[in-house]
Amino acid sequence: MAKPKLARDIVGGLVAVIVVIVLLGIAGAIDVVPAGLLVALLMAGGAWLLRRNRDPAPRAPEVEREPPNLVSQAFLDAIPDPVVVLNDAREVLAVNAPAREALGVHQLGGDLAMSVRHPKVLAAVEALASGAASVSEQISLPVPIARTYTFHAARAPHGGDPRGARIVLVLHDETRARRAEQTQADFVANASHELRSPLSALIGLIETLRGPAVDDAAARERFLSIMHTEALRMTRLVDDLMSLSRVEINEHVPPREAVDIEEVLAGVATALSVRAAGKSMTIGIACSPALPKARGDTDQLTQVFHNLLDNAVKYGKPGTGIEVTALPVAPNAAALPANGVAGIAVSVRDHGDGIAPVHLPRLTERFYRVDAGRSRRMGGTGLGLAIVKHIVNRHRGRLAVDSTKGEGSTFTVFLPAAREEPRAKVEA
Ligand SMILES: Nc1ncnc2c1ncn2[C@@H]1O[C@H](COP(=O)(O)OP(=O)(O)OP(=O)(O)O)[C@@H](O)[C@H]1O
Ligand SMILES: [Mg+2]
């Protein structure tokens, strides 16, 4: 800063000398020609001095809290996984935004153990400080939300630094993957269990028919009837598993057909009318005249309303009615994607035993049944509502359940409407 000030002082002095010479020249005290030459010379010198000593370009302010000799904070924050950089003394030298959020490491310079107390992490840091090259482990952190991480800790030599080598700790969130694995394992266990029960029944009956009941015609008839029922149950289970997996495969691709929901509902009601009549039940359909077409897949929506009406028949009280209503929904309603497209709401209401609130959140899980024995006796697989949920998800819609114990249940499906095709121009 001293150099430019000196230059300014010299230039100031030169200006003063020039002013004096000019005044003397005007007063006639000195000869005008050499005075003019002297002034020009002095001005050129001043300009050269000024240019030479112009202030250097302003330097960018240093990034606040940026640790010396480490990668920049912006660089660390751009990494989506939590990253913590430590020294051998376990002091935090740098931390990125995901680590601040996930681990609560806020203070630089403090001991890592003040925020992360997991013994595996501290043991890994100790091992690295004693010379180990890298450590990888899986840990679960219970707070703020239970999460599973794989952490990788590695030693990054840092020559000449009195605080010694750096230790870089990276955590990778595996919570979602673990949950998916668990769901998959539960699903395989449940599916095997569901198939094993009818298979065991079949094997037992076949053994009885070949042994003690070999000459018992009446027992044979009865057993064959049970075997038929069990075989049908297995077929239904396999069919449901297949349709669930088919829906899941293309769940990310929204369907594009314009579906006439009134037609779909009428078809499903006809298909179930015999079973409903068997329980002296009636199915009433009321569709709004202003109902737009739904954007969807006709076969899949048929399956949705078949499963819902099937439940209403199954779990409704004999002699009661099932009311189906279909209404238009205004654009951007809470139950629809906020894209300005209108929708429709189809409700299926029964007068059955209703469902206790505790079961409602789990109703669409695969194989979840409120009363497993009752559902099985009725030939249910426990997959009907899981299929409904996945199909509705694929349609970017929503399923809502409202039920009162002892009074009945209402299952409502919200679906986006098909966009109106622009009318073809009629040539004059
Ligand atoms: N309308 C309803 N009224 C009362 N309980 C219902 C109703 N709909 C579903 N449930 C309960 O939710 C459970 C899950 O229904 P879901 O349709 O998935 O399976 P399910 O009917 O048992 O078998 P299926 O796979 O043959 O449909 C049922 O077992 C039943 O306990
Ligand atoms: Mg069902």
C-alpha cells in the first residue's frame, strides 16, 4: 500500500511545480518557450509515474472459514454424501453441508467425538491415525431419524503440515436400499408361506386318499373338492403375483389412453352382480354427467374397480347396497398432481364391518389382512389392495380410505383426467 501513496505525493508535487511555472510564465518572470517545454516534460513524467504505480487489481475476498490448504467449501458442499476431513488428533478441519445436517458436525476445530460418538467411527479414525490406510464399515445412526450408512475412512498424507495427515470420512446413506432389501425378503417369505399352506393341504389330502381313504368314495369326493379349492387358491395367488409384478415393472411410465370410467364401472358391476346377488346385495352406480374421461389404461383401471367392488361384496353385510359414485374434480385439488389438469374421483362405499383406524395405513401392504383367517376362508390372497395402490400410483392418482367401525368403508380413487384433444379444424 506504501508505493501508490508515494507516487501520488510525487505527482502532487509535480502539479504544484507546473502551476508555479505557468504563473511565472504569465507574469513574464521567465521565458515562455523553455517554461512551456519544462511544463510538458513534467506532465509526461507525472503521467508515466501514475500509470506505473496504479493500484493493483482488487483481490477476491477470502472464503470465510475456508480451511487453509484444503479443497474449497463449495467443492465439499457439492458432494451429496456427508464428508468430514479430520487431522490425526481427531479435530474436524472441514465439513460439508450434508455432514452438518446428517451428523450435526457444526464446529470446526472441535473433536469429532463431540458430534459423532459411534464407536465404529471413532475406532476407524484411531486406526487411521495409527497408520491404517482405509477402513469401511456399516453403521446405524438412530438420530435425528434412524438411518443406515456405509462409511469409508481413508488417510490422505499431507506432507509438511505440523498437524499431520488428513483423514477423510465419507458416509453413504444406505437406508433406502436396506429397506428395499428388507421388503423384498419379507415379500419372498410371505409369498412362500402363502403357497406353502395350500401345497401342504394338497399333499396331506393326496396321502390320505392313497392310504386310509383309498376305498372311501364319500371321503374321496369331499377331499377332491377341497383339493380343487386349494389349487384354485394357488392359481389366484400366482395370477395376483404376476399382475403385481407387471404393474411394478412399468409403474414409472404413466398410461396415455382416454378411459370412459362409466363404461368400466358398468362392466365390473355386471361381472360381480351374480356374487352380489348371492349375498342379496345390490350395486348402484351414479356418474356425474360432466365426468371427463380418465387418463389411464382400461385393463388396469378395470382391475382397480374390480378389486374394490370385490372387497365391498366380500366384506359388506348381506342385504346391503354398494354405492359407486364418479365425480369430476377441479384442477390442482390436493389429491391430484399440481399440473393444472382436472381429474375424477370414484368412490366405492359399502355397509360392512368397517376397518379400525390402526389398520388403515397398512391396508395396501402386500398380504396385509385385518383378519387373515376370514380373508383366506373367502379365497383372498391379501394382494388386491396392493395391486390397486400400484396401479393408482402408475396413473399418478391417489387412493383414500375412509372407514367407520360397524358402519362401513369408502375407498376413493382420484385419477387425472385425459387432456381434451383439440377439435379438428373443419375446412370451409
Ligand atoms: N371394504 C372393506 N371392508 C372391510 N375390510 C376390508 C375392505 N377392503 C379390504 N378390507 C381389509 O383389507 C384387507 C386387504 O384387502 P385386499 O383386497 O388387499 O386383500 P383380500 O381381500 O384379503 O384378498 P384379495 O387379494 O383376494 O383381494 C382384507 O383382508 C380386509 O381385511
Ligand atoms: Mg380384496
